[in-house]
Amino acid sequence: MKGWLNARNVFIAIVLVALTLLPVYAGITGDRFVVTLFTRIIILAIAATSLNLILGYGGMMSFGHAAYLGIGGYAVGIFAHEGIYSGFIQWPVALIMSALFALVIGALSLRTRGVYFIMITLAFAQMAYYVVAGLARYGGDDGLTIYKRSDFAGLVNLSNKTFFYYFCLIVLYACIYIVWRLVNSRFGLVIQGVRSNETRMRAIGFPTYRYRLVCFVIAGTMCGLAGALVANHTDFVSPAMMYWTRSGDLIVMVVLGGMGSLFGPLFGAVALLVLEEVLSGVTEYWQIILGPLLLLVVLFARGGIDGLLGKVRHA
Amino acid sequence: MTLFIEQCLNGLQFGLLLFMLAAGLTLVFGIMDLVNLAHGSLYMIGAYFAATFTAWTGSFLLGVAIALGGTLLVGMAVEVIVMRRLYGRDHLDHVLATFGLILFFDESVRLIWGPAGLSLPLPSWLNAPVQILPGIYYSAYKLSIIIVSLAVAAGLYFLVMRTRIGMLIRAGASNREMVGALGVNIKLLYTLVFGLGAALAGLAGLMQAPILTVQIGMGEIIIILAFVITVIGGIGSIRGAFVAAIFVGLIDTLGRSYFTDLIRLAFSKETAATAAPALSSMLIYLLMAVVLVVRPEGLFSAGQK
Amino acid sequence: MPDLLQVDNLAKRFGGIVATDELSINISEGELHAVIGPNGAGKTTLISQLSGQLVPDSGRIRFDGNDITAVPMHARSALGLARTFQITSLFLDLSVLDNVALAVQARAGHSFRFWRNARREPELREPARAALDRVGLGARTHLPTSALSHGEHRQIELAMALASKPRMLLLDEPMAGLGPEESARMVAMLRELKKELTILLVEHDMEAVFALADRITVLVYGRVIASGKPEDIRNNTQVRDAYLGEQEAVHG
């Protein structure tokens, strides 16, 4: 197919190949840190991908998405603290709790629009933050250390750095694939139609509320999975994971990478975190640069990285 | 009983502080349709300026006055440089851009003042208990916060209800296009309104500085509460912000102390210490949820949108 | 022919303004019934109440014998009532075919299908293509909707209404903003459609109205001041004074 060879697809291919070969590079150069960094990037890319589903494709500006990272993470953490290390128990609970939370928050929030929606999702996520910070038994404000990673009856060894990296990478690819199928399905077209023109969707016969709610729950669940991965990666969970500014970081990733594009969230996560690494090497006050940079992106490059790639035309 | 009165006064004082923060937010949102997450940064700047200028000049009052002026200037500069480019854009753009501003301000403060935070000691003439009722003493400083806030609230009321500018503000809050069509210098009006909001935020920040905190990130902590108050009170309504803020201040303060006592009956002191703030926060968010369900425009909405 | 749509004493106020004032109108199956009136007469408000976007303060709406006054917007299209919008309301960032296919999808069962590529489903794409062919846009289906002209947008509006296989169309000023050639095309199109559908046509373009209408109802300030055959309306002095007089002065 002639259309396949364009700047965007070449870039995607390069990124995917680079990510897949990263541990090999690390093995050769002995740079173990880059594996740790990119594991974190990949996990956050999963969270950003889930947010992109409701924000980029669905037009739902949720400012409380980081809450699901916390819920998934604490599901793992709390069980571990109580001595239950089996992933077969921890992870389904993480997913179910995230789904339930999303169901309740979504059912209430999706009745509102615009800035009210932003505020109410933010407020509910903060509520979750306060609840978790109030659990003295599980560390409260100080957080909870996890002494043993999720155990899947010996089938997978999440304590092995390289293995864990590939595990997360496969989950990321699976999530992107799932989002791809979702947004092009009947369900996905309804979601995109609602983002484009909700009144029209209702006028032509769609009960839009229930579709948005289901989308919201799917996104929350996927982010809960990312939360479970975070807990295993850092061996630590704290309420700070759910603080509203973390939700802001996720939104930044989605917008930076390109909203409503499949690989945008991945680009955004890579860009933001690599930028963070690089800039903090230059100055410890790197956020002074990031702040205005974000402003400039909003004003001049709203399509994000994916948008810029789309503008590149070959002769 | 004494304790109850003291807690009520604390709640009132906290509520009034929140009111000043929320008033600026609701004005800016109601008139310019601008969602400003960085409003909390102006609150922080007010506190930092107050601590710095008080230390420089050696006088509390002088330091506070300069700080207020400084915050006003910063606010107007932000309006001219950044906010002007955001009017009329999607709310998502506002959220992202002002989020970027938060990062910028937090880091700038860290660059200039360091990460440790500052302290602002109370002048001795304010650092004494005052007898407000027979046998009941209350901190003079907290009392002055209440008095100053009420004066500011009255001043705002007068400004909005009785002056030409206030009329423009009210008109702008319920019909933006008309005000522009009437030939009013919209640009100047917007800069002044934003400046007013910034000054209010700065005032709140500097007033709480001696008794609460002067640290990076303090804006992020309180801005959510300010937004909740704006939503409950109705966007664009100062009266709504006043009522909602007092409510929230009382719930938060009374909630914390009484929940602590309640929980301590059945659980340990540590559990109570961490669980009580969580519960009172939850109560506030629950209130917001109820208002949004029953009356989505807020209790005293100005009518626009 | 029996009445397909019966409106009894519909009333709607916005604050102090009476938009619909004890309005009653009956539309027989198969007719093209035009609703005309000066600006502010409440024509769009009427269509919004018929389509379910607005809830009337009082009165009843019956479609095919069933009381639909309380039926929500999204359910009315399932009953066979479709509307177009006066101000074009399309999915501008989706393709032309996507727009119409969505209208088909709304009537093709539930959309909780998460896997299969909906753009490859013939039961969605074929009827959409057919509707677009019918309105003359068969060659432009793959383009992003934002790339098409205003006139073509009005055509897409019509195709979307047709795609849901309605029994009755509520058309809100389909000629709005069209040039003479495009208007003539639209009139020809509507004349064809008249043969298979019942149409309620709200319009300002008097040439089109008199060319197409079986019956005309005249609205002023939300109230019916006359209703009947086109010749009767043309000769009605009350109507001439209130409305047609101005129109003739304009068209000279």
C-alpha cells in the first residue's frame, strides 16, 4: 500500500524497534539505568494511552485519571502488606476496584459538561487521595513499601529487570492494540461522534451517556493495570501517585504526544520523561523550561508530536 | 463550649480566607471564561513576598503592603503576557497553559528562595490573645484576619454592586459579548479584573503566612478547595463564593476536630490524626457532588452559559 | 390519508417570551406540509419540540397514533422521525461517509461492539453510500466533511436524515444559504422524496414552498394564523399583511 511510507509511520517504526532492542543496548553498554527509566516511561505510556481513549478520542477531559494509578497500585500494595503476594489475587482486584471507582465517578461526573466535568473528576480523585492518605495502617502520607513483587505461581519472574521491562512492553503493545480495535469499532465511532458533536449524536438516535460511561470504565481499568505495574516497578506506593498534579502530568503526555492518535501517548510519555532526564542534567530547575514549553505547545502546536509528524510532507 | 466557639471562629477565619481565593477565581471565570489553575501560584507569591519584604523592611505592615502591590503587578503581568492569548480558546487549552504556569512559578520560587520554605513571624502587637467574650480568648491575629476579610468582602460588595466598574463586572459575568459591544475597553477591564483576583489571592496567601505555611506547592493544595467553592457557589457569583466558602471553612475545621474526637473513641490517636482530615475533605466533596446533582449551575449562579 | 403527526395545543415559554402559543397542527401521511412565518415566529422551536430536543410546557404530540410527548430525543429517531438542522450540525472532523454511516448505525441495533472495524461493515456503509448517492454526493464520500462547501453540507444533512430510514422528515430551512443552482437541485430532490416520505418543511424560500407544499401553515409569534392549501394561503389577506406582503416587497 503506497500510503504506508510516510514520516509518521517511519517514526513509529523506529520508536518501536528502539524500545524492543533497548535491553540489548543496555546489556552491551552496561547502562542499567536506561532500562529502569524506560520501564517507567512504558508504564506511564500505558496510563496515558488509557487517558487518550477518553480524552483524545472521547473528548472527556478527566482531571482525575491518576487516581486509578493509585487504586491499582494500592491494591497490590495492600495485599502485599497483608502477606498476599499472589498476582492472581492482587491484579484482578486492582482491575475490578479501578473499574468500580470509574463506574461511580463516571456515573456522577458524566452528567456534567465542560469545566464542571473537569472540576468534579478532579475533586473525586482528590477525595480518593485523601482517603488513601488517611489509611494509617497502610502508611498514610508516607506510603507503603512492597517487599515482594507480584507472584504468578512462578510462571513469570517480575523481579528480573529485563524480564519486567519486556513484560511491560508487551502490555503496552497489547493496550495500544486494544485501543486501536476499540476506536474503529462501532463503539469507538460512537465515542468519536460524541466528541465531535454530541447533540447530533443524540438527535440521530444514540443514548450517548451509556457509551461514554462504558468508555470511562474501560479507560479507568486500563489505568488500574498501569498502577499495578507501577507498584511492582518501584516496590513502593504512596498517595502522591494520585495527587491531582499527577493527573495533570498524564494530560500533558497525551497532549504533547498528540491527542486522538494511537501512538501519541507513547510519544508524549517518552518526550516528557526523556526531556525531564535531559533537562535535569542541565539544570535542576528544569521545570522553569517545561512550564513555558507547555504553554508554547498549547498555543502553537496543539496537535502535539503526532500532529507535527502529520505535517511533514515528502516531495 | 469555649472550644466550640473557638473552632467556629477558626472555621469562619478559614472560610473567609478561602472566600478571597475563590472570589478572584469566580470573577475571572465568570467574566473572562478563563479557567486559571495557576491562581494558587499567586496565593503562594503573596505569601513569599510578605515573608521577604517583612524581613527586609523590618515592619510587618509595610512588608504586607509591598507584598500586596507586588502580587498585583505579577498578576497583571501574567494577564498581559499569557492570559490574553487564551481568551476564547477551549477550556482544555486554559487548563494546560495554566498548568504550565504552575510548574514555572513553583520552580521560579524554588530558584529564588530555595526549596525549604520561609517563615513569617507575627509582630508582637498581634501575638496576644484578645478577650472577645467573658472568659473566652481568641488569637488577636486570627481575629484581625476575620476583620480584614470581612472588610474586603464588604469592599468587594460595594465595588460590584455600587460602582460603574462593578456594573461592568456584573454585566460581563452574565453577558460577555454585550459588554464588548457597548464599547467598553474590554482589554483594560480584563486586566483590572485579573489584577483584582490576583491581589485577593495574594492577600489570602500573605494573611495565612504567619499561622499556616509559606512553602512551594501550597497553591496546589488549596486551589482545589477554591474551585470546589466556586462550583458550589455558582461560577461568576461572589455572593455564592462567600456563602460556599464559609460553609466549607466551617465543615473543614469543625469536621477535623470532631471527627478526630469521634474516631479516637474507637481507634488509636494516630488513626484519628490521619483519618479525620480525610473524612472532612470527603464531606466537602460530597457536598459539591450533591450541589452538582441538585442544582448544576451552583447555588447562586450568575446566569451565563 | 390518515394523520401521521398530530400536535395538540403545544405551548412553550422562555422566561417572558411565548415561543409556542397553543399550537395545533395535523400532518397527513405522504404530504409535504410547509410551515412559514416571519423570523421569531417559533418555527425552529416547533421543530425542536417535535424532535425531542426541547420539552414543551404543555400540549401533546402524537406520531402514528402514539403519544411521543415524553419520549427522549434519541428514541424518536428509532420511531421514524428524523430532523435536519437549520445551522449545519455535522461531524466535521469525520469523513462524509462516516457522518452518514453513523446515522445508519444508530438504527442498526446497539453499538456495544468493540472489536470489528465498523468502517468495513457493509450493513453500515452500503445504506450510507446509497443515501449519499441519492443526494448527489456519491463521489465525495471519502473526504473530510470540513473540506466540503456549505451547500454540500446541507446535502449531507439530508442524507443523514434519510439514512435512518424515517417515515417522516422534519426539515429546518434546508435551503438556508444555498445559491440559485443549489436551491433548484434541493427542490428537485425534495420533490422526489415527497413520493416516499411525509415531510414537514420549515422554510423562508417562498418559491420552494409554493413549488413543493401540499398544504401550508403560517406561524406568527408562535401561533397558527392560517392553514390550508397553497392558493388559499396566497390569497389570505391576514397572511399577506403579516408576512407575504413583506416577502413580495423584497422579491419585487
